[in-house]
Amino acid sequence: MKVRVDPEKCVGHGRCYELAPEVFGEDERGHCRVLWEIVPPQLEEKARLGEANCPEDAISTSEV
Ligand code: SF4
């Protein structure tokens, strides 16, 4: 799985990296950055959790 964060939409309130710190981190401004080029299978559920809980709809996942 690949995860992408749209930097135009992310406002940096951090729900993603609070809910799924295994997949999402924060940059120096508190905006989200994805920690994996390819998300390992055991973390795909966490990636989807972040996607589902981003109020800005900034996170998208896709199969590789
Ligand atoms: S939850 Fe969405 S808007 Fe908030 S930091 Fe994460 S990607 Fe950005």
C-alpha cells in the first residue's frame, strides 16, 4: 500500500499521527508526513485509520 498526504489540504492538527504514529509523523510545523515509501501489510489498517480520521480528507491510500 502507498499512502499520500496532500500538503495543500493538511492543516496540521495531528489526528493522523496521534491515532497511527506507526505510519504518520509530523514535520517541524506539525504537518503530517508519511513514514513509509511502501506501508508494510501489518500497518495497512493503521494507514486506513488515519485516512478515515483526517477531517481535511488530506490522506489517500492506494494499492501498489
Ligand atoms: S489528520 Fe489530516 S489534516 Fe491533520 S495532520 Fe493528519 S493529514 Fe494533516
